Amino acid sequence: MMTDILNFVVGLDSRWVLAGLLVVLDAWAIGMIVRARPTRRVGFLWGAIIILCPIIGLLFWYALGPKPVPRFLSDGR
């Protein structure tokens, strides 16, 4: 059993691992965009940039994108 798992992990192509990591990071970034509550236009634009240009879009979003609203401010307190 453990040998099968180890063989599977060793046999993975690094491109698939990196692609999976990129999908997870892109999903996280889109979730953070939603949490930041930007205007509909800005949110759609950032989401489109991340989906169409995943690597560059993710880097641009990280550097320039909308930042999440802190929870204590988003609760209306």
C-alpha cells in the first residue's frame, strides 16, 4: 500500500504538480477578490485577468489588487 502511494508520488510529472498548485493559488486569489468586496467592474476585471493570464495575473493581483476588508470592518461594527 505505502509502496503504491510512493510510486504514484514519484511518478508524478512536475508539470502536473505545478499546474495543480497554480489552480489552487488562482482559486485562492479569486476568493480573496470576492472577500475584498470591490466594485463589480473591478472584481470582474481582476478575475478575468487571473483566469486568462494565470501566472502573470496572479502576480499582478498580489502586488496591485484589492486587499481584503478586515472582518471587524465588514461586520458593520
